[in-house]
Amino acid sequence: MNVALPTPLADYVDGRREVQAEGASLAELLADLDRRHPGIRFRIVDERGAIRPHIKIFVNRVQAQALDLPLAPGDEVRVVAALSGG
């Protein structure tokens, strides 16, 4: 399925903003994404396996709260990074 990524993560996927990954759950999708693009999962998920505070993941325009969220073929997955600064 298509996974839309924010600009800050594009360096991990050869500059692209949209990539392909597979999985029956959000956790499996991120694991597959990391197999295809090593290092990207750690930018999205912390050491405890939780979505990082500055990252939001939306599946079909609904914010995912946990990585065990089931996915179906054709789901739209979008990773969003919060902006900060002063």
C-alpha cells in the first residue's frame, strides 16, 4: 500500500514523499518499510515501540493511536511530523 511521508523523512527513502510497504497491521507495515529503507522506523517509533511524540500516523484520515491497528489492502497511510521552533 502507499505510505505518504513528510519531507524530514524523505532522506531515508531516496527523497521520495510516497513509498510502498505491506503489512496486516501498522507495526508490520513499519517493519516492512524499515526492511526496504533501513533506519526509517526508528525515526517514527521509539525504543519502547511507541509512536514518537512528534509523529502522527493517519490511516484513512483517522489518527492511529497504536501500532497494533489492523490494516486492509487499499488503506491510505500518512505519516506526519510536527513542526517546532521559536
